[in-house]
Amino acid sequence: MFNNNDNCFDADMGYFDFVRVGLYEHKSNGRDGDESRGQDKYYLESQVSYGDVFNIGARLKVFGYYHLARENKDLPKYQGYYEAELFAQIRSKTVEFLDKERIYIKGGSSLSKGWIEYGARVRLVSSRVQPYLYVQGFYGYDENMIDYDKKVNAIRIGLEFE
């Protein structure tokens, strides 16, 4: 059914959380001059999950490129044409789609290169402001738009506020 409150189509799709068609997605590094990089993509994305409070699932995003900055025309060799994610999360019983704790692993690949990211996020206190402690790891190519062709191995720890 169509929901007038948020101008979207809302239907019970069983285990399917959503299917999205993105006609245009832009990503850039926000720099000027020689260090400016950007890409424009289109995509199809879907997510399936099971469970109301303890929720496990998978997400797949398949994409293509409209435009790439001339400095990184070979980006698809490192970024690939898809991104996949497996996750487990705890959701709020009272606020729909409010994730509390979450662990995930996601990655993408081309025929010769790829990347993997993994992480965990834990809510620290319960309030209107939702601070989270997160730990995240990354291994592979395409972590940033300038050095996308260099392999990176990184671990991060930080706070996130919603």
C-alpha cells in the first residue's frame, strides 16, 4: 500500500526488506584540482533478513558506471561491479528499524582485485542521542578514491553518534 506519511510504497514482502533501483549515485572525494576524483553509478540493491528483534540478513548491490574521473578510469578493476554484506543485529522492540548492536562483513570484487570490510557496533547508553562504539577492519583495494589501486590493511576504533 502507498504510505502518505513518507511518500513511499510500503508492501509486505516477507523476508525481503527492500529492493531499490538507483538511477544515479554520485561519489566524490570533495577535493579540487589534480586530487579531484568522482564517479557516477546506477545500481540495483536488495536486502533479505529474518527476525524482529534479533535480525540476521544479507544485502546485495549490483552496479554499473556512467562516468569515472579520467584519473581513475580503471576503478572497476579494483572496485568491481557488486557489493555484498552479511549481518546480524539487534533491533529495538519499540522503534521500528532502530539498530542497537550490529556485526557485519561485506565486500566487493572484480575478476582480479577486491576488498573486504568487517565490523561491530555497540550502543553505549540509551537516550535520544545514540552513541555507539565501533570497531572496523578493511583489507583490499578501493578504500579511497586517490589510492584505490593500492592494497590497504586497516583497523579503526571510534565513536559514532546518531
